[in-house]
Amino acid sequence: MRKLFTLFLLLTTFFCFSQTSKDYTVQAWVIVDKSKPSITIKWQKLTTGVTAYEIYRKTKDSESWGVAKGKTAASDTMWTDIDIKVGETYEYNLVKINGASAVGITYILSGIEIPVVHSRGNALVVVEKTLAKDIAAELDGYYRDLASDGWKVYNIEVMKTDSIQKVKREIKKIDAQSGELKSLIILGHVPVPYSGNFGLDNYYTVPPDGHAPDHNGAWPTDAYYSVDSDLWTDNLTNDASISRSENKNLPGDSKWDNIDLPGLVKYYTGRIDLSNMSKFTKTEAELTKQYIKKAHDFRFKNTVTLEKGVIDENFSASIGAFASTGWRNFSVMFGPKNIIESDYLSTCRNQNLLFGYGAGAGSYQSCSGIGTTDSFVKTKPAVFNMLFGSYFGDWDNANNILRAPLASAENGLTNAWSGRPWWQNHPMALGEPIGYCAMITQNNKTTYSSNIFANTIPIGLMGDPTLRLHIVAPPTNVIATSQDNNTKVNLTWTATNELGNLGYYIYRSANPLSNNFPINKTPITGNSFTDNSPYQGTNYYLIKSVKLTTSASGSYFNLSQGAGANITGITGSPANIENTIKSKNLTVYPNPSKNTITLNFSIFPESRSFEIVNTNGQIVRDGKIDITSNLSSTPIYVGDLSSGLYFIKMGSVSCKFIKD
């Protein structure tokens, strides 16, 4: 029982000093200054219940906070970090101390002018086959929307009757073929994995909503598709007494025993499943089309939103401080002044809020104090939502309220069952997709403080995991015309109406689902561009605007969706980006080199794999590199190679260098 006892002790320590869920947090925000440079964390002043504040800092990908970076007196309301560099990301843990106890925690992902992200990685859309047929045109548009946000898009279709093992094999196949997936989007009623031994386990003697024995057993878990592990077992749980067939778990029934996730979640994973929602007048296909249209309008800033969050908690904080996940995240997203503590649906009805949190006693179709599934037939939610209550976190059932916001006519692009455990959505304030937040919440064991049921199988996201918080309006009316006997392409567009626009990046590809890297190194400020090296045949272009977005957590260069155009019949160079690199030169420096080499490009290459070959034609080193926004690669170690002449190859391109 050590696991539950430790968590219980943490919670009871909090309860001694806190009365509301807000008290479990520090209501903080950030001011950044490039000229110094510095990151200043500010917070609201408290007159009681605090004796000091401690500030910890780590790199974004580190799992450990180490020793405190700073400490302030109880009367202080700010702390400044000057040990920083512009363009680098830092994650902070701000802890409110009372005596010897931590009584409130808030996390902040911060930085100054974080570089633009051009390529977001490989995304796989797994679509239920019958639905795919019914929404074919909308699917094509959806794939292009993903691509215009920087994703290289793959898609497969599966049957409702397929085994979950078969679906996972298909996902792993694309993972291998693509060179590694980063995002997994489940569209429709793709087979639902189940796992869990809740109520029958020595540690987890009750299910996540506490309703034993009627909600014991297995719960849905799309994390199965994203955890690359052979440690999923199906031979331990054997309880035929569970009355609800979906939760019943027997040996060999392809419902897993695991409660804790048996490995790391690899992908940003989300499910858009609008099947079996009869409370809504539209069919599953119609609801899915509606969702794709809502997502498109949000991505392209056709939907005007307010950077605010609403919190409506109908539980006492003493049973878990469920809404602290709203207070903690919203303060660093929008600033404490932009958090509304009010009725959830009436607030959302009158404003297009970006985020909302609601909690109350629940059933599969209701959340007390918030509403029922029928409520979302009539009223719009926030764009991003978190709801918590009994039963409906087990979402694979008719008219489930966790899925209901996605079926609403407006907004409702994501929802999560957040309360056990608390979700970590703070990275969205610095441009990360909500799927990244889902992944770090799923993988959290000790990095972020949590209440019970951290790192367990029910944690999952309803909705598109690639969606981001801050939207930049793209340009419009892109026109591509051929020039000089079809050897060049001229592009024109109508300027974006986005305030603070810094210019435009131009992207070109022979594949409409893979426009990942720009032609130009720096943004251009005009409304036209001539491509002197188009591909032979069809060229697909995207134009994206870029601005410096400043949030309550920091600042980052933020891209719009791409406004697109394509042109056919071009008689220029073959559609091979390596040839373009060759004509513009791939360089190596330093050359000669003793220890490391760095590659420099004129445009972003699509390949990341390299091989170093000696003069005998032998491959002496290979691997993959990352490329910065300045078109330079990460260093490649060559210090252990013998002195002499070498070639480095990327695809069909090669470049010479000398090892000293």
C-alpha cells in the first residue's frame, strides 16, 4: 500500500493549510525581458498560509527538478531569473511553503523568443473504415489542415471488428516506415482497448471515480496504442462478478490487467469518436464533418476566441482539490485576472472562451452543477475543456458526457477527465499542442506533483491532439502562376490581418501532405515571391505568417496555418529536394575538423539521416540529425575517425570534409 499511502500523506498535508482548490496553486504569471535578458515570475500576494516560496528550474525534457534555484520571503511577490539565454526554454516549479510543508504548486514553461517550429513531425490518422467512406471529402481537407500546420500526414483505415492487436500492429508499421510518429489521431469508433484491475488490485482498491464495486475492473485506454511495450498482460484479472460487461475483465479476453502504464506513451494521442451519440440529431458522419469544420475554423482564426478560462467546481477541495488543475494551468496561460469563477455553460454560452474546467458528481451522461449531455446539444462549451465527475471518465458508452462537447455545434474541440490525476496543460502557453500536455500527464510519475491515479491507464484525450492555444491569422488568396516557359513559379497573396505580423515563410513540396520546411531562411515582408527552383510536375505551396506571441508564460515565434496553392506542368528540376540542396551547396564546418562537424544548408532538407563514407566506400558512421531554425545541424562527432578524406551523404547529396 506504499503508493497510495504516500499520495494520501501528500494530500492530507495540503488539506491542513488549504480551503479551496485555488489554494493548492500559486496564481502566477511571467514577464520576460529580452534586453537584459531575464524571466520574472510574479504571483498574487497572500497575507496568510505562506512562510516562503521556493523556485525550481529544469530543462524541458528533464524529469528531475534538482535543488531550488531560488527562495523568497513570504511577503515577496516576484522572483527574477537572469541566468538564461534568449531562444532557450526553461521549466519552473513554483512552490508555496507553509512551515515545513509544500501547500501550493504551479508549473511554468517559459522562455524568450523561442524559435519558430516549422516541422511538427509525423502524424498518423487512424480512421474507422465505414466512417472514412462517409466523410471522404472532409477527410481530405482535414489531412491538408494538419499538413498546413507542419505535420507530415499518414493515414490508415481499420474495421470496427479488427482486434486491438491488429490495429496496434498497423500503427507500429507506420511508425517504422515514417521514421517515428509523433502524433496519433483516432477518428471514429476505432476498436477501443480496455485495461485495469481496479478494485481488485492491492494498490488500487477502488476505481478512479471511487465507485466500488460497481465500477471496478477495466476502463478504456487509448494509451495502449501509444505505449510500445510487451508488458501488457492478460492473465491475472479474473472477476466474473462485475455486472457491467464493458468493465468485466477475464483471462485471455484481450482486456489487459495493467493499471499503471507499462511504458512511456510515445505519441500525442487523441480520439475524435462521435459514434453512439443519439441525443444529437445529427448522425455520426454528420457530427464528424461538423467537428472537422469547427477545427478548421479555429485553426484558421475564423472563430474569434477570448484568452480566458472559466472554472466551475461543485466539490469540496478537501476530497481532492480537483479544480486546482484549472487554477494552476489557467493562471500561466492567461494571467490570474482572466480566470472566471462562474457557472460553466452560461459563461461559455456568452463568450468563446479558450479553456474551461467543470467538476461535479456524475453519471455517464451528467456532471452535477455543470449539465448533461443534452446541455451540449443546446449550448456551446469552451474550445478546450476539462470535466470531472463519477462514471463518465469511462467514456465508451452511449451519449457519454465526456465526448458530448465534441458533438456541440460550436467550440468543443477537446475534453479530458481531469481531477484524478491533475492535468499538466501549462506548456500550451508557450506553443505546445494539447497532445504534448496529454503525453506528459500520462507519463508523469514524479516530475509533477499529483493526486492519486497518476500514470494510470484511464488518462486520455478526447479530440484532436495537434491543436494549439494561440492562433495566428494566415494570409489569403494565394495564387501561383508559371513564368519563363514554366521553369519558375510566381506566388502572390493577400496580406494577413494579424496584428504584429513579422512576415511570411514560403513552403514547397511535391506532396500536399508534407509541406514541412520553408524555402526562405528569414520571413519576407512583401506579398509576392518568385520560386526559381520549382519541382518538375506539380508543386504544392503554403504561405504562413509569423508573429511573436507573448503569453502569461513567455514569448515564442508562432506560425499560422498555411494558405495554399498548387500548380502543375512545371518543367524545372526533378521533384527532388536533394537536387535543390546540391545546386545551392551543402557545406561542412569546420573543415578540416578534429572532433565535430556541423552541416549548413541553404534550405531545410526533408531527410534527417546521414552516412559518413571513407574513400574505400565503407560507411563508418550513420545516424540522424536535428536542424535548427538557422539551417544548421546538430554537431556530429568524428573525433574517433582516422585522419583523412571523407564524404557525408544525405540521400543523393554528398559533401567532402577532411578529418585532421
